Amino acid sequence: MPPGLLVLAVKCSLTAPEGAHIILHRGDSPYAKLILRYFCTKVTKERGDHMRYRASVTNGKGSLRHNRRDFYAENVDKTRTKNNVVLCDKSIDEAYQEAFGEAIEEYNKHQKQECRKLTVKKYRQKIEQGQGKENNPKLMYETIIQVGDMETAGIKDYPQTAEKMKEVLIDYFKDFQERSEGHMVIVGAYIHMDEATPHMHIDWIPTARGYKKGMQVRNSLEKAMKEMGHVAQGKQGKRNNNRAMWQEYERNRLCEI
């Protein structure tokens, strides 16, 4: 066993048979971090083997029309759409009002010229106009949460396991919602049970605070992540940034549900 690798057996609600456990690998070694990042391991005493459920937290494209099933992609089974779960569903306008409405009102109090005053719609349009430009915020961000894959939780082959994974995703979202308050506004949360495996799309807007000038609350991903305590060390890159640190933290939380 590599030095620094600690294996913890923790009771976990996603286990089907009584006495099953999740094994979390933790420690300072890179081996431990790699294992913890990608796998929750379920030990099924009843079967006498190891069933691995991959816990993944990844970036999504952020299509509300797809998430709401306003249209159907080829991989969607329409007969199972009724089994999907909608945990949160807001319009972009509603979410931006919730996220920045008060900050915009406060900002406008200090503007003598009418042309400098903002509305929620103008602020949203400003974000939209900057799409695709380096370092500009996105209108919203999406995170996809999944436990299991085709071989362990496929909806067609393992319907009972898939249902248990759905319950895990519901419990995770309740925890996520409480922890994210004040740092992001959730636009929507959708559990899809009409594709190959159970998974959840969470669409959200980061709300960063503490600006000395201008609006006191803004759409800023990296600053919001930093305020939540997720700060990347060393050289920044695609796999080493504040959001990546946050995603790793969320994977760990998912394993603890």
C-alpha cells in the first residue's frame, strides 16, 4: 500500500444489502487523491465481491431546454420521461432577479446619471454580450452529478439499483442546496431517468461578493469558488483551478451521502 493511504469503511445510505459499505480512500499521497476523486467502492458482503459505483461531478453544457425535455435527443426513452424528477426549475430572468436584484437597486442609488443605472435585464444582457470572450462569465453554469454507470446502475438492466441512485441524487441535492446558499443561485435541478443511467443536471449562477466599487454582488465563478474556500494552489490550468477544486470537494460529499 502506498505511504499515506488511509482506507476508511463508512456506512452509506446508497447500499442495497444490509452491511454494505462505501470505502473512501484518503491521504496525502497522489494515489489516495486519485482514488478518492474517481471512485466510491461498494462492498457487498452478500455477494462476496466488489461492486464499484463511479461518482462523477462534471461540467455540462447548460441546456435548460434539454433538461426540461422541451425537445428529445436520440438517446432519450420517451416512455420513461415520466420518471424524471424536477427538484428546482426557474427561468433565467427569475434567477437573475434573485441573484442580483438587490445589488442592482443598491448600485443605482449611487448613480446620479440615469444612463449609468442598471436593470436586471441590462446586467443579464451585458453578461450575454461577453459570451465566448476570455475571462468573461457565462450566463449560467452546469454541473452533472452521477453515481454508477451502465455496468452497475443501468436503468434497463438494474432498475432497482437505478432507483436507489435516484434517491441518493435527491439527498445530495438537498445537501448541495443548503451549502451553496449565499454563493450561487440555483436555476434548475433535473434528475433524468429516461436515459441510460440516472444522473442530475444542476444549473446555477455564481454570486460573488465583497467588491469595493460598482455592484456588490456579481456573476464571478472564480471569486465565488474562492469565497466558498476552494482555491487552487500552484500553476492554474484546465485541471487545476478553483472550480476543479470545488468539483473534487463535491465528489467527496457525494460519497458521504
